[in-house]
Amino acid sequence: MTKKRLDYAARARRDIEAIEAYYLEEAGETVADRAVDAILNEAEKIAALDLKFRPGIRTGTRECVMTRFPYTLVYVSRAREVKIVRVLHQRSEYFSRLRAPKRTGLTK
């Protein structure tokens, strides 16, 4: 098994920048650095070990749920590349909106 190339979509890069900015303001530089390092390290592990996490909400994606920080890496794994497409807070509307059962329009 060889390490896959790791790439980040523009949205994932913006997600990471927003996470860093949040922690810089709320908790300081040390925590911000730890959060970003944890995200980048998790992405590296996915590519290096060809880890397969749960299937994602969107077709063709997978989701790696982090434990130390409340984020989920949404990624696509191809033959020679892993692309991180989003880094989302686990309480993000993305997850609740797409996993919520469909409403029939009937009310109680």
C-alpha cells in the first residue's frame, strides 16, 4: 500500500481558516494551533493509511468523525488521491438537514 496524494478543496481550506479564526478569538493561539494540527494530522492519516470511514451523506464521500475536536472531515478517496472537501462542525446543519427524515406535510 502506498500513500495517496492529499489535496484540499477550496471550501475545506476556508473551513479550516474559519476554525482557526474561531479558536484564536475564543480560546487563544495554543488551542487554535492544536485544533488545526489535529485536523491536518487526521487528513494525513486518512491518506497515508488509506483509511475508510463511514459513507458520507453525499454520494461518493466518506466522513471521518474526529474525537478531540468536534469536527468531521468529509472526503473523497480515489485510487491515488484523497481530497478533503469539507471540515464541518459535528452539530452543523449539513448533518441534521440531510439526515433528517422527510416530512409528509401532515401535522398532529
